[in-house]
Amino acid sequence: MKRRPDYLAHGVLGLGAALFALPVWVAFAGATETAGAINRGDLSLLPRLAGLRSFIDVLGYGASADAGVTIGHMLLVSFAMALVIALGKIAISALSAFAIAFFRFPFRMIAFWAILLTLMLPVEVRIIPTYAVMSQFHLINSFTGLTMPLIASATATLLFRQVFLAVPDELVEAARLDGAGPMRFFLDMLLPVSAPNLAALFVILFVYGWNQYLWPLLAVTNGRLNPIVLGIVRMITTDQITPWNLVMAGTIWAILPPVAVVLLMQRWFVRGLTEADK
Amino acid sequence: MARLDLRGLAKSFAATTVLHGIDLALADGEMVVIVGASGCGKSTLLRLVAGLESPTAGRVLLDGTDITDTDPSRRDIAMVFQNYALYPHMTVFGNMEYGLKLRGLPRAEIARRVDEAAALLGLGPLLDRRPRQLSGGQRQRVAMGRAIVREPKLFLFDEPLSNLDARLRVQVRADIRRLQRRLGVTSLYVTHDQTEAMTLADRLVVMHEGRVAQIATPVEVFDRPADTYVAGFIGDPAMNFCPAVLARGGTMAALAAGAQIPLAGGRHAAPDGTRILIGIRPQHAERAAAPTGLAVTIELIEPLGSETLLHGKLADDTEFALRITGPPGPLGDGMTLPVHLPPEQLHVFDAASGLRLDPTPPGAGVGSGSGQD
């Protein structure tokens, strides 16, 4: 039995997709225009093949500026920052969730609530004290200072705790009888069993790290550690003509890594979901 | 291979006492089944032996060595869990080798043991599969394999068949028994299923509310239950209990339902007039041709094919079940059926304590049995 396609549903779907894709397309097409054309307002939706060069040019943009930092370099900084933040968050929150979910120690619930409380204190709220602490540790303008304050994560801890609590007690006991100590159990059982959650979380956290703006703006005054998000903003100046085509090309570059991570990890965690059996 | 000794093992969780001092000794190679209703403490007992919980009092001795405070992984004990607890992300081979790998056994030795166990359990073709890809029975066998490869001194089984369907259960039950005999490993098996308990056990431990009600061979538990709890728990359909008082110097019972019936085996030591319970299994009560002074009013008829189960009440409203061979025939609800209680099939219990009362046969020694032989 073949059903007639649901035209309305497809229409809505197409509209939604277009709504999200259009700005990206405009940026892509814009990147191929000349800066002058964009400044005049001549923005075409058809890309100019000759203008594709700006995607290459933009990577070297900024080499002549005062710090001499190129957009390509900023992309690398962003990538490293997002990676360290995502992995750091996963490591710290998985371990703290492990402690909270599997061990009985004094003040366990207080620790849990303290972690939960930080959910209400994102970087933006505690930015001044965080800056003060980092500055006293002389970590301003360092990669550590850029990433560390962003690593502690209540959300991930909470999520891991729920995942770990769902692990059957018998599995824990079987591992104990097999002679697995706590850390061995954590590495051999808990992490593989929660692999799908791990992958999903990595995607979310990577994008979170990639999109950080406010903290890098404060923590980095030396251009060498500027992430791409800051770099793009700095390209837009008021005292000279903004190279809009390069800004747009930079934007496209800045979108690509998170998209790649999502696509890559999506396949991975779907596979994880179908193979896992708790 | 190994003897297990439990001495005064007790466990309390906060204010509730789950186990009140259990004493139990398992001989080398023996299969002891602990049976009881849920909440009787049987699983807790097993977990104490495994070391997953620590006892409030008492000691656990394995081959004379006190292992009460030993880490579970160093006790030389393997356990098969109710839900199998297979590691979901590892293959069958991975599941079986994991414990050995952590123990630091050489690769060749691990491979030999896993192959042996796999051959024994027919798991050979499944070694590369993951638990998710296995059926319930196969998972159960992997769980067994994981226990076997460790070559432990003691096997612990925590209701390993309860997640299987009825048909498979019968088969796996027989497999477990054969395997245990063949390997000769001392085993402690916990179940709430009395058929499982009866068929598997060398000796049976019936537990009730954190205490041992009886320890004996399955046949003895069935034939000479130590108290009314055991008598009612073991045997299906359950035993009938008729209130009565002792009479004629402890040789007769005057049933509350009216009749006076003789008791086998001589005098019962308690004074006449002692309130007792007469127990008889539905398959032992007989349908009488002529009136016997005792009759059942039928309330429900359950035909089971080769036999028929009749549920009804005696004259004093005591519930009474009767199993007769063959189809119900002309019997119908509301009919009254005279029954005969063969003296040698009766079990006499003290009504107050619930404990079994045995007669002292004239001239003979103590305790040669009032039940059937």
C-alpha cells in the first residue's frame, strides 16, 4: 500500500528548512561578491564563481594587522578551545557524577546541591569574580585562563548522574565480583555503557565552547588567543571600509567545524544508541 | 573442593532485621537451595556470602578460612545474577574473559578456559555476539559461562531462571543440575520457585521471615515438614490444614469438622485436648465410597486433564482441596463428597507454635516418623 505524499507536511518542512538555510546561503553568496558591491547594497543570491577565492583569501586575512593574527589561526584557536572545553567538561562532570551516583561519602548531597546550584551561575553572571580570580592566578592571556573557567559544568554532571543511576546494580556487582576496582569499573563499564550520551553531550558542549564570546573577550587581550567569533567581530570596523565579502567567508568558515562535529557525531551516537543495551 | 560454613549470620538494615542468625554448612560439591517467599531474606543471605553486603553479626567460612571481611573479588566465588548482568558493550567472549583478564591470567590460559566453558555450554558459535543479540536462554548460558571460567570454589545462583519462559526454565534447570554435578562445585542457589528448589537441591533450606524453618533433603521436607509454614509452602497444590484437638491419649484427633480420626505411629506426647492442626496434601486425601463422618462441599472444580482438583469446605468452614485422578465426571458445584484421610498421610502440628508433633512409637526410639515412609 503506497500512501499519497503529505504535501502540506512537506511544504511546512521545506519552509522551515529554507528559513534556517537562507541566512547561511546569503552569507555564502555574499562572500563571492566584491566588498564594494556589498557596501552599495548589491547583494545577489547567485554566487559569483570568480569570487570563490575569498574563502581562501580570508584565511590569511589579518596578517598585516597589529597582532599579525590571521583568521586561519583564529579558527585553530577556536577549535582547540572548543575541544578542550568539551572534553574537559565531560571528564570533570563524568567523574563527579560517578562519585555522586556510586559512592556514599559525608556531605554527598551537599556536594550534589552545590553543583546543581552552579546551574544558576553561568559565566556571564559570575564574570567579574571569575576575572578577578584568573587575573590573580596570572592566567589572563593564557590558554588555561581561556578554557578553565568554562569547564565546570552542572548540566553535564546532572545528565551523567541520571545516566549512571540507570545502570543496573547487578552490573556493578558483577564487575565487583570480577575484580574491577572503582576506576576500572568507570573506564571499562560506565563510559562504554554511556557512550551514546557521551557523544550527544560532546556535540552540545563543543558547540557551546565554539560559540563562547564574552569570556574570551575579557580573558584575552593579546590577539594570539582570539577565537574566530571575536575575530569576525573585529573585522567589522567603523574607521575603514569593511571587507564584507571576507567577513561573510569567515562566517562560513566559522560555521563549518560545529556542523562537521554534529554530522560526524550524529552518525556515531545513533550507532551507539542501536548497539547499546542496558 | 570446598566447604561453606555460615555461623550465626545476621543482617539488619537500620531498624529492620532481615536475617536472625543463620547457621548453615555446605558439604563439598553439595547443591543447597534456599527457598522462601519474597522478603524472607534469602537474597540477602546470598549477598552476604558473595560479600556484596557485610553482615551485622556472624562469620562466613570457606574451606575453613574466614572470608567475612574479604573483598568479593578475592573470595573465589562466582555468582549468576537474576538479570544475568552481562556487560552490554562486550562480546560473549569479552564477558567471559573480563574477570580473568583483571586477575592477570596469561592469554593462553584465558583462551583455554573460555573455550572449554563455551564448549560445555554450547556457546562456541556465539562468542562474537553481543548480549543484545542473544535470546534469554543464551544470555543465561553466558552468565553461567562467566561463572564457570573463574573455576571458583563456590557458585552462587540468585534466581537465575526467573527471567526465562516456563518451557525453557525446565530445560535450563536440568542443564544447571547436570553441569553442577559434572563440575562438582559447591553451590548455593536461591529461588522462590518450589519446583526449582525440589528438583535442584541436594538439601533444601526453607526460610521464613529471616529464619531457617527447615534444612533437609527435598523428600524429607516434603514428607516431614518441620512446621505449618514449610508444610504450606512446599507442595502444590498447598496442604490442607484442619483444626482439631488431640484425643484418646494422643492417638486420635477430634476434628473441628466433626469426625474423630486415628493418627498413625502411636502416642503423641502432648496432653489430650491440645489444639492441633491436621495437615494433609490434596493428593493424599481420598474420596470415600461410603460416608466417613467427614465431607467436603465442592465449590470449584479444576480439571487438569489426567486429574481433577476439587476445592471446597468442610463442615466447620475449613477450606479443603482434594485431588482425584481422572476427569470430574458427574461431580458438580455444591455437591457433598465424603472423604477419607489415611492416617499414615497425616501431618500433625501444634496449633499454637505451628511446630510438627511426632508420635513416640511404643517401645521404639524417638522420631521414627508419623508421616509416610
